[in-house]
Amino acid sequence: MAAAKKSSSVTLRDVAKKAGVGLATASRAMRDDPATKQATREKVKKVAAKMGYRPDPGMTHLIERRWQGKRHQKDMNVGYIYNGAGETGDVCRAEYQIYKNVAHEMGYALLEIDMSHFPTSSKLLQRLRVQGVEGVLFGVMPEVPYRLDAVCKNLPAVSMSVSRYRPKCPIIIHDEFTAITQVWDKLHEMGYRRIGVILPDYPNSFTTDLRQGAILNRRIQEPSKKNRIPILYLDARAIGFPDVFEPWFKNHRPDVVIGHGDQISKRIQALGYRVPEDIAYGTYNIWLEESIGKVAGYFRDNKSICTKGLQLLNMMVRTSRVGASNSDMVEMISGEWIDAPTLPKKI
């Protein structure tokens, strides 16, 4: 049997060939370049580890020197664009405060830009150029007054979430599929079986597809059909909440509800129900740090999402890529489980 190739003789070209990717892709994957899909990065690194590949320190230094003059690590103006007149205007304004601090720590200036203040995308683009914006981050926008294709075709752009409207650019998003499956499994560990789910009614949305996929994945594993409670879809602004919640709750009698953030828990309590005495509550999306310890569920790590988004934007700026050139890219960021009194162990 032929002797295995010594690790010192394994080259990056060998790794690329074994992984079935190009040399440039392998190089970016080993440097953890966010422009390369996470699955590809993981695949290349796994192959490299199995083959015993070790990067040449001298070559790594040369690559770093090559990019040193092109990096924009300080004083880069980044626009944070959202629709202040839309359903998620308040959410985006709150998220901006988080993202602004993260950007400042990374050496960027994050400028708040409400697209509803501009009549057309060309006017918006004109303002961005006047302010010296080199790249943009998008907040979550279920609806927009006009499409943002012109911005994505002219500037580096990354969306920090996605709803009914999906900008034509890369997306960095909270991994809600993993969040819901882990919340569901946690509920089973704690003794809950009749699990009800309340979702925002966002049809034809990427995030809704993730949520529904996770729920279907877990519901089909329920051995008892009587515990497969129908999803309650709720108007995004929760208009008429009592009219839809009361009949659903009385008909199906869930002993725990999974919902979006802590808003649903507050609305349930406003109807006179006690949480968790009458009904327990957990969420797949704790997005504000002040909610930690108040509501149980899966924490959305906004700081990590913003950091990843800015790292990707940095790469796009220094390689002269615009948002539309990477519009199929989606990277999901995991969070962590947080315990709270709204979800006690069921006796």
C-alpha cells in the first residue's frame, strides 16, 4: 500500500481538488472569508484537516500584506436603511441603536437612513452618495414604498434580516429554523406535549418558510395526533388579537405557546390569562437584551449578526462587489437558550 502523503507536502491545491472547489475558493474558505458560503467553508476546512494541511505562515503573511492597503477598517460610512413608516419601523429604530454601537467598536460610522423620507430609489441613492456612504445594511422590511434594486446594483449591500420584501443582496439572519426546533425539543424535555404556535402572518416570506418548516419537522414526530395543534397566524400588528386568540385557545387548550419575542406573552396576559400559571410561554426570538430573564426562549444574537454583516460588507467594499452580485447568499447565525419564569418545568 502506498504511503500516505506527508502533511508537509499537502498543498492548498491538493485540498481544493479533493474538496471539489477552485483554488481561489479554497483559499477564501481557509481564511474564513464571509463571501464564501458557510457550507463550503466548513467542507474545505474538514478536507484540509483530514489531509493534514497546514497553511504556509510566509504565504499567509504575503496575503495579509496584499490586502492591507485595501481594507476599510476605520472611518468607513455605512448606511442603515429601513422603512420607518412600515410595520417594523420601531423595531428597526431599536436595532439601529444596537448596530450603531457594534459598528463604532469596529471602527465604522453607521448612519440611520429612513427610506420613507425619500420619494424614489434614485433620490435615496443620491443622498447616500452625498453622505459618502460606501456600503449599506438593510433592516427587516415587510413592505417598502419602492424597490431597492438600484441601491443593490450600485453599492455593496447586506440585509440583516428578511421578511416579505427581500432585497437583492446577501442576507445575514437569525437561524429561526434551529431556534424553533431547539425550543420545541426543550419543551418536550420539560414535560410539555400540547404545544401551540403563534406566528406573524407573513405569506411568501423566507422567514415564514423557515418557521413553518421547523414546526412541520417537529409536529410530524408527535406520536399523538391530538397534540398536533394548528398554527395560529396573527396579523403582524396583532390587530384583533382577542378575536382570534380566544377561540383558538378554548378550542385547542395548549399548555404552552411558542411565539415571536415577548409581545405575544404580554398580549396573552392583557386578556387576563396568567403566565405561566394558566399557560406557559417560550419564544424563538428574544431580540432585545432587556428581555433576557423575563421571557424564556432562544436569544437572537444581534451583535454577532451585525458583526458578520459588517465583515461581509468590508470584503465587498475592498473587492468592489455590489449587493446584487451575491444576492443568493444566506448565512444564518445561531443564538442560545435562555431560561426564565415564563416556562417552568411541568410537573
